[in-house]
Amino acid sequence: MYIEHLDENKGMLFIFDEENIYPFWMKNTLIPLDMIWISKNNEVVFIEKNALPCQENICYNIEPNRPAIYMLEINAGMVDKMGISLGDLIILKNI
């Protein structure tokens, strides 16, 4: 939240205690993001491309349709640039 710039090779990783459905919204977010939900088996289970910041007080929930234990936010456009797709494996080191 409130970040005006995110370097191309950086992201924000959310780690949950258990695998579940975790909706997100873009309140107080200033830049568009690609959002990637990842299962406990490191499989990409849901992708939201180019999630836009909320307009004033109107925010919508982005709700994945499968459980995840991680959610990774990266700059909008990076999912396509990196060729990330549903079912891909994401290896998370040092977690």
C-alpha cells in the first residue's frame, strides 16, 4: 500500500498460515499489479493481471477460485513478460 514504484525484479509476497481462499483488493494501492496465488505445492492456481488501484471508495474483491497459501504481487505486465501461466510451479527459496 502507498507504494508509488516497484522495481521490475521485485515483488511483495504474502504468506498465510494455511491454504485457503484469500481475496484481495487494491485499496490504497497506487500502481497496477499482477497478482499470483500459489498453492502449498508451489502451483500457480489463480492469476489476476493488471489489477488496478481502487477509484475513490469503490473497491472490488479479487477472489481466487482455488485455495492458496501464498500470494505474490508484481508489476502489471510481468506475468505475460515472464510467461507465467496457471499450473506453473513457482519455487520460493528461503521461506
